Amino acid sequence: MVNFEPEPTKAAAFREELLRVIEPSGQEPGCLRMDVFESVRQPYVFAIHSEWTDEAAFELHSSLSHTTRFISAAGSLLGHRVEGLRLRQIGAGSATSKSYESA
């Protein structure tokens, strides 16, 4: 999961960049799921949640041109550094654990 808080005057431009990167990312080999969110209670807060088959698929995603272009654009639109949480499910009644990695 990655949360984003763009500068208020740059939120619309950030939203466009976010929507632009989702389609090619979701079509990558190894991408199981790629979802984007916009907060309903906090203006100018966005998030990405993605699931990958394995670490190698996520690492490839991180190096592709659409991802690096997005990270570069985000750097000029956000008021903070892009930092994702790499998560592994350990609860919620699941009999098996899953890895959740975010872009």
C-alpha cells in the first residue's frame, strides 16, 4: 500500500498521473491486482494497493518506464517522498499467507 498526499494545488495533476500508470501496471506479467483509491474524507489523499505473484514481478514493475516516469512525476507533485509498505497477510482468518506489495 502506498499513500499519497499531493500539494493541494497539484492534486488534479497527480490524480491524472496516478490514473495513467494504473493500466500499464495492471497488465504486467505477475500483477494480480492494481487498485487506486481517493479518500472520501480527506481531500487530496490517494492510495495504490497492488498484489504481485512474487518479489521478482514487483522488482520488474519497479524498473519499467511507466513506473519510473510516475515516480518522477510524483516527486514534483507530492509534499513527501514516495514510500510503500511491503506487506504479508498474517491474519484475517486466512488459512494461507499471501504477500501484498505496493508500488
